[in-house]
Amino acid sequence: MSENPLRDAIQEAITGNEVILFMKGTPDQPMCGFSARAAAALQALEVPFSAVDILPDPRIRQELSEISNWPTIPQLFVRGELVGGSDIIVEMYESGELATTLGVEQPAAEPEPAEPQAPTLQIENRLN
């Protein structure tokens, strides 16, 4: 254990969950389009995953970025390794590489990852 309990908790979440997505909001209520697309790609593959909302405590984002050396949110970790952010997740989903990385089959009919989240994006836009 270090002298930074928040960093320890983040590191424990990364190593303690096979698939974990650090995002703005939750998979059911993403708070940005990038997080919505990342969560939608995982949901389309029907893979169980944990999610951490980084918005309630700004220190989470800072500590996470120092751990991963990745500045943007969302961040996807699989088996303790950083996969990447939203663009990488979506590209991997579209190519089938994300399914391979997660050890699942790519759906026969590939839905567009952003479509399931369209209502959330409309809500977010009204709030701004």
C-alpha cells in the first residue's frame, strides 16, 4: 500500500476487474459522447464489464491518467492492461479486434456503437 489511498483503489479496480471502463457517467447514463460510444461497443458485444464514473471526484481522473499515462477519458482496461480511449475502442469494435481481445464473438449484424446512446446524447445537448 502506498501513501495514496485513491491511487491504490484505482489500481486495485484495474487489477481486480477483468474488463473495466473509466468513463464520464455510467453505462446507462453516459455524460459525454466518447463515453457513450465506448460503453455501447462493450454492450454490443454483450461482455460483462465494470465501470467507474470519474465525474464525482476530479482526483480520479488525475490519478488514473498518471497510472495509465493516457490523458483522455474514457479509458478501457482488459486484464489489467490499458486498451485505449474511445476512438481506439470503436475502431477495434468495428474491425472485430475488440471481440478477439475480450474473448467473445463479434455479432453477425454489427450495430453502430453510437446508436443505442442517441437519446442520452440528445439529453446531454439540451442541458448544455
